[in-house]
Amino acid sequence: MLGLLWLIPALPAAGFLALVLLNRRLDRTAAAWIGAGSVGLSALVALLVCGSFIVSPPAGDAYHQVLWTWMDVAGFAPNIGFYLDAVSVLWVLVITFVGFLIHLYSTEHMEHDEGFTRFFMYLNLFVASMLVLVLADNLLLLYLGWEGVGLCSYLLISFWQKDPQNVYCGRKAFIVTRVGDTALIAGLFLLFTQVHTLEIQPMLAAAQESFVPGSAVAVAAALLILGGAIGKSAQVPLQTWLPDAMAGPSPVSALIHAATMVTAGVYLIARTNVLFTLAPDARLIVAIVGTVTLLLAGFSALVQHDLKRALAYSTISQIGYMFLALGVSGWEAGVFHFMTHAFFKALLFLAAGVIIEALADEHDIFKMGGLRRELPAVFWTFTIGAAALAALPFVTDGFYSKDLIIATSLGSVDGNLWFYAGAIVGAFVTTLYSFRLVWLVFFGERHTEVSRRPRRRQLVPLWILAVLSVVSGLIWMPPWLAGFHPFETFLDTALPPIEFTGEYAHFAESALGALVTISVVVVGIGIAWLLWMPWRRGTHAFSESPAVRPLAAYWLGGWGFDWVYERVFVIPVKWFARVARNDLVDHVVDGIAWLNVAAWRTLSAGQTGRLRAYVAVAGFGIALVLAVVVLR
Amino acid sequence: MASVSLDHALVLAAILFAIGFAGLLTRRNLIVVLACIEIMLNAGGLAFVAAGARWGQADGQVMFLFVLAMAAAEVAVGLAIAIRFRQSLKSLDVDDADEMKG
Amino acid sequence: MTILFTIAAVVAVLSTLMVVTRTNLVHALLYLVVSLFAVAVVFYTLGAPFVAALEVIVYAGAIMMLFLFAVMLLNVGADSPLRVPRLAWVGPGILVAVLLAEVVYGLTRQTQPLAGVEVGPQAVSEALYGPYVLGVELASMLLLAALIGARHVAARARDEEEAAESMERARGLSETAGEAPGQGAVDDPGRLTEEGDA
Amino acid sequence: MILLWYILIPAVAAPVAWLLGRSRPALARWTAVAGTTAPLVILAGQWITKASALQATFAARGPGPAGLVAGSWIADVKATWIGSLGISFFLAADGLTIIMLLLTFALGLLAVLASWRGITKNVGVFHLMILWTVAGLAGVFLSLDLFLFYFFFEMMLIPMYFLIAVWGHEKRVYAAIKFFIFTQVSGLLMLVAIVALVVIHGRETGVYTFDFTQLLGTQMAASTAFILMLGFFFAFAVKLPAWPLHTWLPDAHTEAPTAGSVLLAGVLIKIGAYGMLRFMVPLFPDAVHDFRTVALVLAVIGIIYGAVMAYGQSDMKRLVAYTSVSHMGFVLLGVFAWNTLALQGVILQLVCHALSTGALFIMVGGLQDRIHTRDMGRMGGLWQVAPRMGGTAMFFAMASLGLPGLGNFVAEFLILVGVWQVSHWAAVLGAVGLVFATVYALWMMQRAFQGEETHGWSFADLTKREVGMFGAMIAALVLLGFWPQPLITTARQTVTGLQEMTAASSLAQPRPTAEAGDPAAEAAAAPADDASGATSLADDEGAQQ
């Protein structure tokens, strides 16, 4: 059964090709069938393949399938091949399953859009690239998937290309991620030169032997890989593109900018964890980046007006949590949070899509309100998602995965108090902004009329994701609760287990540690209720007061990163391009030509035609010659 | 017999040549221009003869003969041109002939 | 002998100066003849009697005669105003002075006394028809070429005249105008002198 | 003898096309098509039959330079041309030449097809010029005698000059003259270097010959070698457009007719790279080693400068022209890195760049035929008017920014990996160049195709002919992106030969471990045929790593 592995990415790719070739001749339903169908089939095959992998794991808990040698140049011979192990099983299942739900949702959501086929074309290409990324057996093929998803994110963000602003956001996303990709490709060069192969498993084994832990090469390789991950997963230095990426349709935000693409960085670090174990300083940096990002994005999300931008900042924050987990070598915690996050964040985005569509494209949450009775289904599913995001204790999957991360950040071998403090504050802020959205959107009096009711094909994915957001946490219960963690044992086959060996390990693992986080969440909900629920006037006064307003505006703009990048990078390049438009070097060449013309003009002035002038010139010449001869 | 040193002769030739050249530069009448050229050629010949006299060789004088022949030919053609010059330009002023202006 | 040389030299320089400065063309040419005689004397003092004679015969005699003929032909007249205003002498003067100074400076650094032997016509003719025979042939060809060239250039004006006249005569016949062909020639001096060409 | 056909067929077809063109223009076009497809078919035949032979000769060649040089050429034609001066009519082909000829004839055909409707003015002479350029190009790639190389190098200029000067656009005469002077002056520098080389060789060995194989390895003082190398470098740097000498390219490309720019961008530029690979580096390896840092700096400047300039242009064709400057910067990087990875990357880049930039030029040409302007300011929102053209333009824009999965990425990756082993900073700056490439590619798409359709253009989408052309190029680029092995195997034997020629010099580098193994085993590992075969090659490939 495992032999069908190559079908999983091939099906969406085939879907893409079909849509490209038959573009003109397809009507809406046919395009929907091909688009959603191909991903559905791929999900089915994924289920079969991963099922057989889980039930009867192949030798060495990994299955390697090579289709053909991509190229063979003097020892550099990457294959087009797929590698399936516990990590990629998880990713494949999430991608295909969530992807299928979102395709189903899109068939309804994009109903009245004239670029319907083009939308599914890009979506299929995205799913195919993402699957290639997670299944690639060597870093070059991974890079192919990596850039493929970057391209699709550009195409999908600027899908409504009539409005230049959308295209600008798409371009910004592609260029910022491309900056990260440059670091990744430099990492590839370094790794190939050091260990002479890019196939992940042999490379990691060779690195294990040849790299001295903590040596410059190991740290450099790890940091370059981190550079690529930061670009794609929108972490601190390169996170400015994700909020603007909300210009794309909601299913795009759900699939790409919540569930799958932005977690590619997490996958890459988890996949190359050996490099990070060899470079402790690099791991430390990953943790720092994670913590800073989760705090920074958390506070920004607190003040957003636009519903989708708030969710975008929350995604950045949650991925910050995953990076924190990876940084403190809690690889499995990060991966677990990826899964749970994929479910509830996709749910939130899809629900947001329905809300925005219902209120005739109204994005500002302060103009929503009182939708509890109008869209009951959306209310319940959105609240479940928000609860999972805020990690409501025991009931939601977010609780299990985020608490595990918070515990790891304290108790694991690299954990320390600073990370723990950051994680706790982050959890508190997350609770605040998630329930802020719930209160503002669904409670209080209604501002805009509901014009369109969500149809069945939009609600079914919402309910499924809601159920998943509750259930999916139970597969890894913390030891103090029930000690039932099949997911951890499954992941142990591919990733090193979390060792709770730090000095606070005992406290972190105990129920007491969990109690702290639970109390933080409960207090957070209370405060959110106080701030945003009944006395709506109060909150306005609070956020309008002179002390808070500049701070709120600063957070609103994403801590000023955009402002800095615009000044440091964008304007100089634009200025130089405008100034040197017709090629400075060309002026040099034209200068030489002008010199000749000037010389010609001066010399020809000497030709007066008068005989005596010529004789005088001749005489002058003779005098010169004599002077040289005589006076030398 | 000739205790005159070579330099005196050459200085004389130089003076004559210089005067001829000055005339060439200043005079605008074509005939005078030709005359000045004659003076300069004559000065050249003088220098040859002086040099020949210095070493007692006949070459100096032979060269003078050639200079002489050349001067004669030059004058003949020069004057013929002067005649044509006069007819076409109705004047002998050298500056009028400047159609060759660049 | 050196006194004779210096006197002749002074005369030559003065007369050449006069050639260049005289406004009257004929006076200038006559001064030129005087300068040539002075140079002939210098040749004599340098011990080159043959060349001195030649100078007088060919240079002064033949070439100057040509000049006078030309002057007569072109009927330039006494007062040729074609002379540059006084100030115009300054530029060329300086240039010439510079040239002269350089040559004189170059020469004065080493003085060579003359051999003092006289090179008579016999030695000259031996050299002339010895190694330089080729030179003589060339000189003669040059003279021939100059002769034909001069005749052709100067004469062409007359051929055109004749062609122009025959044209007029043809036209004149057809118009039966009473004007006599000869009368036209009187008031155009240029043509008058044409008939008298040697 | 077959090599001679490659030059003769287009050369003969040229006057025929001209004569026929006088009576009926359509005939001229078909003769031109025949003149380019015939050699293409013969070459493809020779490539397939020779592919196995090529690997055989590669495996069985004798030791030492003589053995190497003799054995590594597939076929050659040698006849004395000017005996007294030692000039011989010496044609020879090996892997690299075959690839280059394939490119020449393919692009010649594309050029003719691209200007099927566009050219109406004296069609016969137009096709005469194109076929003569193709003949000249074939001559350049085949000739191994330096004088013959120079002869074709210059002969090819004249038809290209007329192509630009007669059928070009507004500033065509200025551009044509500029193009001609740039190339002519630098060509003369090369001629001086060639003659000096021959004289030095003659004085040293008494044999005055222009034959490259004998001139190889002439010993001379380092400084003279450096100067001669500079002579060659200038000629090829102008042709390649390396940074400071590139200013002729934007003008020539913008003003040339579509066919002209396709030929220019597709093949004429490649002569610079080909010349460096074939002649410059093997003849003066040590000088190249000393000159390497400067060349790398020029290349990196070229990449970034070209990209930023492309971003600044408002004329679409000029934008595409500057992208060539940027892409050729990579080639210059690869040539001076001079290890197997970089060289394979260079050869692949030459092919892929020709395809992607050629396609972009045909696209712009088609657009100009439709809306009679190249100024992107007046375009905008053309995706609604012509979605198929928009999609194709998006594809080729992605190819030119080096999207993985297409040939350009594989080439640029190989080059940068090769360059990394020589100098880290050059590879990193080259990679940064990719970011700038993204900027200009997306900027072009934004200004021309996306955004609001405000100018009320309405014109026909791609015609069948154009779809056929673009389809072929898209297929080629995707094939090269996922399976570049055939090209790599063809060029492998040349690359190894080139490196063995410079083995003695300071340029040689320890080749990565796997290559040290017996090349025959590697050559025998023919690539798997199709995509669906399951674990076919995994075992023996794995064994080799």
C-alpha cells in the first residue's frame, strides 16, 4: 500500500494540470469537482497510506520511495523521491484533510467569483507543492516545494488582481519570503559542500559525525535553515507580510496562512532537528525568536480592528509558540501544537469568511456585533475555535498542546524562566484577544444587517473542524491528568522525545504547573468579559485615552516593522532604479561619443581657408620641432 | 682664402630665410608671396654652398644647382597659377581664395 | 675676403628687407635682384665661383625676368595696396624672430672654419656628371614638366576665351546686331594683354 | 563531413529565401523554416545516435592531453585553408557544441515563426539575414581554428546589424551602430590576442598554426598570458554583457525586431559564454585564476545592477533585455568558478535562459504587434483582455525569476553551489540577486497584466501558432526543470575534458568525492525513462553516493 505514496502529491498536481489545460471548456461544477475532487482523492489515498504506515510501520519506521534521479552532476545527485515517517504522516494528513475541507468550503464561498477555475487551479497547485515540501526526501526537492508554496501564496493573495493593492500585498509576501529563502539556499550550499549530499537522512547522519557540536559550521548551517524558516513562517524579522496577506480570499487565509504554509518553517526545523541539537546557540536563538514573536504578535492582535488581521497576528503568535517549543528542543510539542493549531485556526478563518460574506464584506469588528442570534452555527463554531485558541482548560485541544509547550519551555533541558514567563504572558494575551473577538462580534447590539446566510457546504467543514478542535487534544494527555499519550509514542519513532530534566522539571510536569496556566486562562477570560462585554463605552474610553492611544496605534501597525523596512529597503531601491533608469554606464559611453564630437568641432574651426593661416601654423610647428631639437 | 667661418654663412642664410618667411606671412599679394618663396629657396641654396665650401666638396654646389632648377620650375608654375588666379578671382589677394574653408 | 663677405651679407639682408616691405611691386622685384647679386658675391667669397656665376645668370637673369614678365602681364600697377596694416607685422615678426633665434643659437655652439680651398667649376662638373648624373636627369625632367604645366595652366584661359568668342560670333550672326567683334576687346584690359603673350 | 552541412544548409537557404522572397514572400518564410529545421533534424539524429558513442568515446579515451583532445571530439573536418599562415578549416563537435547547435537552430526556427505576421517589408532579405546569422552562429560553435572562429565571430555581426538597422523600431540605427561598434572593437582586441598567441607559439615551437588543439598549453610569461587573456575576456565580456560593457544590449534588444531579439538573446549572447568556456580559460588557466576575484565582482554587480535596472524600466522589452544582463551575470560567475557543478550549471543556464528570455521577447513582440506600444505605463490589466497571454507571461516571468521546478532554477542552483566552493560571498550575493529577480518579474506582471484595465485595449488572445510555440517552450523548461539529465550527460564529457585541459594549472580543484570514481560507471547509469517507475534507480544511485 505504501507504494501509492507518490500518488498523494501527484493527484492535486494532476488536478492543477487538468484545470490549466481545460480552463476554457469547464463550467463551474466541473471545475469544482476536479478541484475539490483531486484533493479529496489525495486525502483518501493519504488516509490509506498513513493508515497502513501507522498500523504496520515499515522497517526503520520510515518509507523511502525514489521516482527518478533528478540530476546527477559530479557527486551531486538529488532524487525526485519521497520519504514518509511519523512527522510527514502527520503533516500529510493535516494538509490533505484540512485542505479538502477548505476546498469544499471554497466551492460554496467562491460561487460568484468569475475567476472560479483559476482559484481552484492555484489551490490545487498549492496543495501539490505543500505535499512535495513535506514528503521530499532531499533538501533540494523540499526547496522546490518551498518556493512552489511561495508562488501559490503570491498568486492566491493577489487573486482579485483588479485591485493593485491586493497584488502589492501578494508581491510583498513573495519578496519577503524570498529573502528568507535566500538564507535557506545558502544553507543548502553550505550543507552540500560540507557533507556532499542533500538527502536529508544521510545528510543528518553525516552531519552527526563530521560536525563538532557548537562549531561554527554547525551553528551557521542551523542559523541559515532558521533564516529560511523565519521567512516562510512569518517570525519576527520577516513577519510583516502575513497581516497584509489577508488581502486574499478567506479560504486562502485559512489554508495557506493558518494551517499549512506558515508551518513549513516548523516542519523544516523539526525535520532537521539533528542540526539544531548540534548547535545549542542556534536552538537558543530559535527559542528567543519564538518568544519575542509570540509576545509581539499577541499585543498587536489585541488592538486590531480588522477581524482577519487579528487572526493573522494570532497565527504569528501561535507559530511563535511552536518555535519556542522547537527552541527548547521540545520537537514533539511543537509538532503537536501545529496539528491542533491547524484545526482551530482554519476553523476561525473559515468562520470569519462566513461572517465577512454575511455582512457584505464588512471587515471591521467594531461594526459587527450581536450576531449570536443571526448566525447561531457560526457563533458556536467560532466560540469553540476561540476557546481552543485561548486554550480553555480540559475542553479544547489548544489547552493540551499549548500547556505542553508552556511546560516544556520551563521543564525541558533548555527551558528557563524567561521563556516560561514569556509563554505565560503570551497565554494571557491570547485569551484576551480571542475572547475580545467573540464578545465584539457576537454580543452587544447589531450594527450591520446580515445579507447572506451560509449554505450547507460551508457549515459542514465548520462543524467538522469544531469537533476536531475539541477531540484532537485528547491523543496526548499530560501525565498528571491521564497519562494517555499514543501520539507521543507515535512521534518518538521520528523525533527525539522531550526530556523533562531542567531544574524546574518536577514543577513543570506536575498538576501544580498546569494549575498556573489554567488560572491564567480563566482570569484572562474574566478580564476580557469585563473589558469588552457589557460596558462597551468603557472599552472605547480605555483604548481612546491619551496614554494608551499612541501605544495602541504602534501595536496596530505591527510594532513599526513595516515603517522601518519601507525606509531601509524599499525606498533606496526605488530611488536608485528611478535615478539610474537609463543606465549610468550608458552615460559614460555617450560621454566618450560626445568627446569625439567636441574634438572634431574645435579642430575644424582651424580650417579658415586662408593661406597665411596655414603657413603660420606650419611655422609654429617648425618652431616647436626646432625647440625640441635645439634646446634638448 | 676664405677665412669666413661656416657659421657666418649659415647665419646669413638663416637671416635671409627668416625675412623671406616673414614676407610670406604678411604679404597678401601673390607675386610677392612667390618672391618670398624665392628668397627662402635662395637662402637654402646658400646654406648648401656654405656647407660644400666648408669641406671643399663639390656636392654643395651640385645641390645648389638642383635647388636652382627646382626654384625655376616652381616659379614658372607659380606665375602661371598667378595668371589664372588673376582671371578667375579678379584680384591677386591671397585671402580671397578661401573656398577650401573646412 | 671676409670684409667683402660681410659687405655682401649686409647688402643682401638690407635688400631682402626692402623686398618684403616695399608697397610698389616692381621696386620689390628690383630689390630682389640686388639681393641675388649680393648672394652671388657671397658665393664667390665662399670659394664657389661657378655657382656665383650661375646665380647671376639663372636666378637673377631668368627667374627675375619671368617675374617682371608676370608683373607686366598682370598689369598690377605701381600702387598695389595689398599690404597688411602696420600692426600686422607684429605676429609674424615675433614668430620669425623666435625661429631665427633658435637657428642662430643652434649654430653658434660650435664654429667650423671653412676649408679655404676653392672648388672650381671643374670639380663641380665632375661631381655633377659623376655620382649625381641621375639627379641631373631628374632635374631636367622636372623643368620639362614645369614648362608644359605652366604653358597649360596659363594658356587655358585663352582657349576658353576663344571658345567664348566663337559662341558670340555665332550668336552675333543670328541677331544681325551691328556691333563689330573687335570693339568689345578694347575696354577689357585683361584680354588686350592676352594677345601680347610670348 | 556532416558538420559542414550545419553551416552550408542555412548559408545556402539564405540566398534561396531571398530570391523566392522577391516573387512570393510566403515562400521565403517556408525556405527559412526549412533552412533551420533541416539541420535541426540532422543534428537531433546525430545527437541520439551519437549519445551512446559520446559516452563510449568518453569512457574509452586515451590518457594525456593528446588522447584527451583527440578522443573527446565526436566528429571533425580538417582541411588547410591558408597553408602559409597555418590557418586550417577545422570544424569539430563535442557535447557542448551539439547543445549549442540545437539551441541555434531551434531559436532560428522560433525567430522565423515569431515574425510570421510581424514582418511585411522586403521579407526575402529579412530571411536572408536570419539564415546568415544562423549559419554564422553554427560556424562559431563548430570552429576549432582560432582564425576561423574569429572569421565567423565577425561574419555573424553584419546580418544582425542589418536586422536591427532595417527592421528595427524607433531608435534602430543608433542601436545598430552601437551594437556593431561595441562588438567590433572588442573583437579586434581578441584578434590581436589570437595573433600574439600564434606568434608566441610559433617562436617557441617553430610551428605557426591557428589550430586550437596545438595552441593549447603554450608556455609564456604570466604577465603576457594575463594581457592575452584580457584581450579574449573583453571580446567575450562585451558579447556576454558583463557589467560595465553591457550598455549596447538594452538598446539593441529594444530596437531589434522580434526575430532579431530572439536570436540576439537566445544565441548571440551565448557566444560570449561559449568562447570563455572553450577558448579563454583552457588557453590561459593561470591568468584566469589571478583574474577570478575581479570577474566575480563584475558578475555579482552585473546580477544586482541588471535586476535593479530592469525594475526601473518602463519599456517592457528593455526590462526583458536587462534581465538578460542579470542572468548572464550568473553565467560569468559559473565560468570563473570552473568546477564541474558550476560548468554544468552554466551550460544548463545558457539553454534555459535562451528559452525563457526568447519566449518573453516573442511575448513582448506579439503584444507590440497588437497594441503597437511597449510602454508598460499604457498597459495594465491585460489579463482580463487576454487571459491566456497573461498566464503564459506569468509562467515565463516565473522562469526568469528562477522558480524551482523550471530549468532556470536548476541551472542557477548548480552555478551557485559551484561558486560557493570557490567564494562564499559571491554565492550569497548571487542568491540575493534572485530576490531582486523576484522584484522585477512581479513588477512587470503588475504593470502589464494585473491591476485595473483602464486603457480600453481589446485584441485577440494568443493565436494557434503562438500557443504552439509557447507550449513547446513551456514543455522544454518544465522538462529541464524536472529531468535535466540528458543535457547534463551530453555536456559531461566536455566539462571533464575542459577541466582536464586546465588540470595542470592553479584553476584545478579537487572534484567532489563521487566524481573521483570511474566516470564510465557514472556514464553508463542512463537515466530512468519515465516518472511512474517505482524504486528503479534508488539502489545503484544510493550505492554511488
